[in-house]
Amino acid sequence: MPKKLTPDNYKFSVAPMMGVTTPSARYLYRLISKKTLLWSEMIAAQALHKGDVNKLLSKNDIEHPVVLQVGGSEIDLLKNSAALAEKFQYDGINLNVGCPSKKVSQGNMGACLMKESDLVKDCISAMIQETSIHVSVKCRIGVDEFESYEFFKNFISTVAESGCDTFIIHARKAFLKGLDPKKNRTIPPLNYEYVYQIKKDFPNLKFIINGGFVNLQDCQNQLAKVDGVMVGRAIQSNPFLLTDVDELFYNQEPSKIDRLTVVKEYFDYIQSSFDHTSGYKLLSPLLAMCFGLPGSKKFKQDLNELIRTRDVARLKETYINLLAA
């Protein structure tokens, strides 16, 4: 059952990533860390209105605490999304105001909405009224030519009038033209100072910083200036970066897990899910951490055949042998 999220929950998050933070990936992450705040991929509010919500919002009980991220700007659709998030027992719902993709912008979603702070305020206000679970906003520090601190500050100030108390800030501005989403994650320079300053200017609001973090020590250092840290691609590449999160961020006992035990437990999940979930989706959370290991080239060559023949036992044996090498 969902519980009311507290500021403590936001100390460390796995960023929402399209095609990455699937229910399968979130299952694996939860085997490694019990406390990390997990996030869904962004789902368009329009899709939740017209699509198969049972499929779109499926998750595993093990995932809690987990936040549903949605995209949109139509108030009625976002109210529907908020109601569905609570119905499907997510612990929170987040409005994406940071995605710079052309397709997302054309749907009046994502980073383009930073130019419409009053609209974002009205959307968040409606979502807060619609649900009892926690509502937050994820944004950038600016967009296109709107890159001054004053613009960023005015955006936060306006949206906070909705009652929103938690903002996840990707500390780069977004370019809506000229850069694809991948380049928007690396080319615009990081500006952590904007995030530190916004926390000073709004000390009663919670700010979680995102962008460029690749190790836990750097993440832990951020807690002296902001309320939490969000990490994305580094965890996609190495899920076991989460191993010490519970100890370092949530004052838990040191983790005693080991990779082989986690992989074996995850393959129990694969075995139980293989009949109704794509083999590639089930295995994708494990793929990145195998790249570069001795024998990984042959492993990748064998992978397609093992998935095609649905030979879970061989897949499990192959993964374990690769990690033990």
C-alpha cells in the first residue's frame, strides 16, 4: 500500500528514463536497495486517458516507494492521471516539465511548459486537489533563451503557489531546437549554483538535484546544500551503484547483498514473468552491467538465440558465469 512520501524518501532517487525504468528494472533496483525512491518512465496523460491503464501502470508490489511520472498540460487529463496514480497505489505523482524532445514539446508537454508557469501552477493545483498522494514537479533551470536565474526563480515561485512543495531540478537548461534528448543531457553546461541558490531563496521548499552525478560520494556531498539527489544513466550502466545507498542516505545497516545472489533472485522474477513480458524487456536491466566484462562479446552473440528459445535456465547460467569470471 502507498504511504505518504516524506522529505526523507527523496534523499536518493533513480531518475525516470524512457525505455529504462520499466517495472522489470525497478524490480531489480529494489532487490539492491530497499530505500531508494524509484520512478516510472514518463507516461503521457493522454495515453492514460485513452490507453490500457492496466498495462501502462503495471508494477510489482516490491517496488514501493515508487513515483509515477506523467507528461501533459490539459488539466482534466492530469486530474485523471492523479486519480489513476492513487488507484494503482503509486506513492507519488510527478509532472514532467523538463523533457526537451521534439515529440514531447509538440504535445505541449515537457520543458516547453517552463515558458508557461501559470499553466503549470494550475495543472499542479488541480492534481493536488484530485489526490491524496504526493505531487511534485521535475524541471530544468531554463529553456532556450530563457536562461537567467530570475526566470528560473519566477517559475519556481509561481508554481509553488499551487501548493507544490517538492521540485526535482535537472541542473541544465533545455534546448528545444537543435539538440536531441541525448545531447540535451550532456551539451548544455551544468549549473548547480542555480539549484543551491533556489534552495536558499525558498528554504521551506524541497529541492532535489539531478544531472551529472556518477558516484555516491558526490551525491552525498550534495545533501549539505539541497534535500536530495537523483541519478539516472550511471545506475542504468551499473545498477549495483545502489548497493550502499541505504547505508549512506537512509542510515541503514551496511548492505550484505552480493551480485550473484541478486542476479539469481532476479532470474526467479524473469522465470515467473516470461510468459507475459518480452524477454528483451526482462533482460535489459542486466545488459549494461555485462558490457566490457571478459566474455561479454560472445554472451551478446548468444543472447538472441537464448531469448528466442526461451531458455531461462541457460540464460541464468550464462549470466552467472559471466559475472563470476
